[in-house]
Amino acid sequence: MRYRTRAEIVSQMLQVAKQDLSGVSKTKIIYGASLSFFQSKEYIQLVLDRQLLEHDRERRRYTLTQKGIEYLELFEHTRAFGDI
């Protein structure tokens, strides 16, 4: 079993958020991206800082931003070339 890169983990988180454009819970992101609670704190902060997800504190939901959509498209395009 190989380790996932940070880019792969972020991509998985964004894929989870993409499934429901009205927003997803932190729990759904954690389970969908197979993260521990400790890892989730680091990675959620990372995607928020990079403006790939937005956090609606009132609804306690995370939504995918336009920048997040662009990141996913670029990641998938790059991944199509395979590991070099």
C-alpha cells in the first residue's frame, strides 16, 4: 500500500464537497477522504486557507469554491499523465 500525496488527499476532500453543492459536513469530508480527526484539522485548514472550500459557520457546512473546481480539473488533467 502506498501513501497518498497531499494533493491526492486534498483532491479527495474536494471530490466529497463536489457531490453536494449545497455543502457537506466535516464528518462527511473526514469519512469520504479517509482522514483521522487529527489529519482533518490540518487539511481542512489548508483548503480553507487556499480558498478551495468555504465554511458556512451558521450551517456548519463546507462548500466547493470556483478555485476548488479549477484545482480538481487541473489535478485530474495532471493525473491523466500517470506517475512519471
